[in-house]
Amino acid sequence: MIVNNSLDELKKRESALKIIRSIVENEGRSSLYDVTGLSGGFISSEEELDLLETYVGPAIFEDELQVVAKEHLGGEKALAVNRTSSGILASILSLVKEGEHVSHFLAQYPAHPSIPRSCNIVGADYDEYIDLNEFKIEDNTSLVVVTGSTMDHQVIDEDTFKEVIDMAHDKDIPVLVDDASGARLRTAVFNQKRACDLGADLVVTSTDKLMPGPRGGLMAGKEELIDKVKVKANQFGLEAQPPLILAMVNGIKNYSEDNLINAISRKDKFYDMVSKDYEMFEKTPTGVMVTEDALKKQVDALDIETELSEKDLSFLWAMILLKDEGIITIPAVGMPGASATVRFDLSTQDVIDMNLGILHDKVDDSFNKFFRQLSRCGKV
Ligand SMILES: *Cc1c(COP(=O)(O)O)cnc(C)c1O
């Protein structure tokens, strides 16, 4: 194994960022193709940047954020935090005590690690479920979490979603929805309702997933709960700072469902192209992906023996995609604990108009190189 723990993942991320920097310096930004679906955009005008002072900034942009956030997410009040993970941590810090229980329902494993990690910090018990028939709410449960769309873009069924919310509310337990990408994927592509409109008490979304905003977390929900979460966020410095809030406001204003809807038909075409030679690809709502499991099966099918773990294989292929083809995927640049699935999101700005044949050849070339490296190291 090459990557064993969070520190190794951090080092891997640092190497990937070095490669990105060298590509930008030597070949220019246009030689990079970010297909992560995370844009980290920072739309802003000169006048707006001039207002970015510690107290003037929040006075202007927090007010504007209330308006656009409530339009985007529903709910009574909004709160901007540093990341989705920060919003999850602040919620669990404020609503869950030691010895209490958190139940989490999601469409498919794995859950985002910030949820169990936050429960661990407060000393709460934690369970996750993907089957409604098995879903349980213990008596000492103080929070139910629902993931609207997983890191791999597996979207929850809307009826199941409502049922889980009803089960929690029957016991007077608040529901927090991790709608990091779901706030847009569920609504734009699956025509589902916003989490707050389905009855969720709190929702958090990531302002750089499938929208032109910065990496940040945007929360909305019942005013009373948002206030509690806000106090904790302020106590621990988890809240978003004025520059982030400014870019969030403009990111939401510039979000349109068109790119997502456009990607749906392109992904079917791209899936057919890559599936001529490979068995490992699966469709996602707005692109294709290769899970670590499927990559390992593909490697096994080619009769290569390797001592690398499934995760290492994903990381290695993602690094070759980046270094040789300029294609940025999450296993190369993700934070520790991020999914090792190699996902190609076709709704992103860099590839929205790209010829799919060219993209196909890049993916194919990188896999051949990956294959040659493995055969050189392994016992064939
Ligand atoms: C991306 C993601 C998160 C975390 O977002 P950060 O900005 O990295 O904190 C949490 N949950 C889900 C389902 C995600 O996809």
C-alpha cells in the first residue's frame, strides 16, 4: 500500500497541487480539465471587493446572502460556514451530547466522513443505514441525518426521504440534510423538492458543487436551530468570512440548471464511447465514474497481479490522468477521506463544450499508461 492514512492522503494532495501548478505555469490553465464538479469559482466586482472589511463586509453580504440562500435552499434563516464539513460539525456540536445517538440514512455507502468524525468528537453513538426496512431511531437519538446525494452522486429516493423525515418528526427529533451536491442534483436533475420543503429542519450544501461558487458551506432551516448552530460556529471559528460570503452570493446568483441538464445527454454518449473498451465505467446523473471496486476488477480482468490496494489503484490512475492528460479528478486532489471514485463530471465549465472524442482519447491514453506502469511493477 502507498496511501495508508490521512497524512498520506494530505501528501498525495500536495503532490497533485504541485503538478497542477506546473501545468498552469508551463502550458497554461487551458491545458487543465477539471471534471470534479467542484468549481471553487470567485465571481466578484471591483466595488464588491472594496467592501471586504471585517464589519462592513458582513453587514452588506450577509444580508444579501439571506435573500439568495432562502431562494436556493428554502427555510426561515440561512448561515454561511467555511465548508459543508464545518456546518455538519457545528450542527452536531450544538444538537448532540455525549452518550446520545445519531442515525444517518443515505442512498449508498460511503457516508461523508465528517458525520461520524463529528459524532466521535462529542462522544455520541452513530449508525448509518441504506435500507429503509432496517432504519432505526434509538430512544436516546437527538439528531437524524439524511444525505440527499452521496459523494458518488447516488441520490436518495424522494418518498424514502419523506418517510425518514416523518419517522424522525414522530419522535420530535430534528433532521439535518447533508445536501452537499444534492441541493442542485436532486432538484435540477431528479425534479425533487428542496430539503426544507420536504420538512427538513436544517440543510447544508456545498457552494462549489455543481455551481460556480467558492468552496464553502451554506446552511438554511428553522430559525431557532440555525441560531443554535450559528453560536457554535462562531465559538469555534467555523463560520464563513466576508470574502467567502461575497463569492457565495454571486455563485448562487450565477447558478443555472442548464449545465446540469445539458450534461445528462452527453453522459449517455460518453458512457457508450468508454464502454466499448472498458467494463469499469458506470453512469452518474451528470457524467460517468469508476469506483475503486470496478477499477480493481478491470485490473484483475487484464491479468495483472498487484500488491496495491484498491484505493492505491484509484489514486495512481488519478495521478496519471492529472500528470499526463491534465484531467483533475477527486482522488488526486481530494481532502483526506474524500471518495476514491474516479468521477468525470460533464457539467463542469472545462468540458461542457469539449469534443467527447478528445476526452475519450485522453482517458484511454491515461489508462494504457496506468496499465503499463502496473505491469512493470507487478508480476504478470
Ligand atoms: C463534498 C461533500 C461533503 C463535504 O464538503 P466539504 O466542502 O469538503 O466540507 C459532505 N457531504 C457530502 C455528501 C459531500 O459530497
